[in-house]
Amino acid sequence: MKKIFAALLSASFLLSPMIVSQASADDYRRPPVVQKRVIVEKKVIRPHWKKGYRVNASERRRFSDVNDYRRYRLAPPPRGYRWVRADNDYLLISVTSGIISSIITVR
């Protein structure tokens, strides 16, 4: 009787690492979890307008005057200046010299 218990006890010691390794092997059989990385590239578009730049007559023809500046939440232009829209930018330019004094970029 003692020999049977000793054999069962020794078998349990020998089989326990195999059972544990089988349980850990099940984790490796699962399909791998794929994590996708989404990379968003942002482009910075720099306007070519700069404060103090003199706008020539051919460029002024492309602009559209902004008469209702309050609609676009712009400050009233000082005397001798006017708001114009160039692409997506609002420029405050001098009427006589064409020098840009302020730039507001719209996205």
C-alpha cells in the first residue's frame, strides 16, 4: 500500500510541471492581437503674406474687398486702411501704399 501511495505521489510531482507548461502553452496558441497604428501626417502651409510686405497692383486685382468686416468678426479698419480677402487670409492693407499691416489666417 505504501508503494502505491509513494508511486502516486512521485507521479504527481513529475506530472505537475507538464500540466503547468500545457496551460501556459495555451496562451501561445491564441491568435496574436494586432494593434494598428494610425499615423496622421500634418502639413503646415505657410502663407506667403508677411507684415510690412508691399502688395503690388497685379496682386491687388486678385483680392476681394471685405465691406462687412463685422460678419467675419474683424475689427473696423482704421482710416486709410481696408480689409481684403486673399485666398483664406484676411489682410489689412493701406489704401495708398499697399503695405500689409495685419494678417488673419482662416482655417
